[in-house]
Amino acid sequence: MIKLKTIADLIDNRTDDLTTEFDDSKDIFFKTCDDEYVAILKNDNARSIILLFHSWQDIPNEFYRLVEIKDNKKHGSDLSCLEYLHYEEFREGILHGYHESHYQGGWLEFRGFYKKGLMEGWWEKNYSYIDEKNEYSNSINGPNFIFQYINDIHIVELCLLEIKDDFLDAANREDSSAELIRKVLLDNRVYSGNRINYISPSTYKKITNLENLELKWSSYPVYHPVSNYVSKVCKRHTNIIKKANINVNNFPAKTYSLWSD
């Protein structure tokens, strides 16, 4: 069994109903007091997927939140797409695995990995995939900055330099020569500046734990570019949802006291 209060906590919602519970040995469908729709689909004997829909017209594919759970804890993917797309992974209720967040539809703001709730390894910040016409582009610019974490402790911050303007901007910031900075980076070294240190993309690729970023188009839950990693996860979820064959008739008329802040 799973309580409504537990469901609310798993999807970052609120409820004043502390007694209602559902039989989680089968798929669960219900409507909320906000006239939203919640589906909890059995994946196997231990795991389920929670889907949230703003209205009946969004069923079955236009959900705005997906959370994988096991033993009433987040376990697997947590994907939300309200103002922007945000993806993270959990293991037994604790952040553990890949993390990716997009900003205003045109930026991959940051990505990296958590290990047992702590940031670990290299994290990348600021990829742009919007062209001069303010449209999605197949080309990717970035990342602009990289950070290294060990047990959630920020160890290193570096700025990546690639094109001519990058080197000129760095030279102005550091009161140095663009050619001197370029020479150091071409020698696979880090240029130590007064404010920040600099590295070339080719050198960074030799040390990072992150796979090379390739943008893929995802048709769910919004038409949005995502990383190759998240794209693979989306395909797995799509197969599960198609198999469930959700439709609006699955949801009883009764509503439950569940709402978002």
C-alpha cells in the first residue's frame, strides 16, 4: 500500500489527507482537487512510475512530471518540465547518478553526477543551442565553465577557451596576451589567470568523466533537445507508457486532496 501523503512527498506536492492509501500492487489512477491527473504505473514487482498531467487533454503523453519509485522512495529517474526541463536520478531516495538542467529552452545550464547525495567528478555549465535567429540549432556552444567536485567539495573551476573571441576576452580580463594564453593551452596545459584558470576543450576531454554531449530531440514530455544520455532514458519510458495504454477513462470521478505550491 502507498499513502496519498507519500505520493505528495514524492512529487513535491502537498496534502492534508493523512489516511487515504492505495493498493500499489496494481496501476493507480486518480484526479486531484486541482483537476490534475496522477497515474502510477507498475514497472515490475518492485518499481513503479508516477506521471502527472495538467489536464485530461494531456493524457497519455503530455505529462509534466515523471518519477520512478521503489519501496515508496525515489529510485531511478525524476524528470520535470514546467518552466524548463530538469532531470535527475535517485537511488533509494538519495540523489545518485546523472543530473541535467536546461534553462529557458535555449541553454543546458549544468550537468554532472551525484554520488550518494554528493556532487562528484566534473560538472559542466552553460551550453547554448540557440542560433542567431533565436531558434534551436544542431550546433552546440559550450560548456563555458567546468567544475570538479570531490565529496561535494568544490576543488577546481576552469574556463574553456575555443574560438578567437574567447582568447581575446580572457586576455582583457587577465591583462595578458591572447597569443600567450593560446600557446599554453595548445601545449595541453592550464593557463593560470589572476581571476580564473583556463583550459582547452581538447585537454578537458582527456580528463572528464562525462561523455561527449550530443543533443537529441525528445518528443516527450515537451518537444525539446536533451542530451544523448537523457534521450536513451526517454525511449525506455516511452515503451513503458505505450504498454500501459493509458486513457482518460482509467481515472475515476472522485478527486483527492492533493495540490502543488
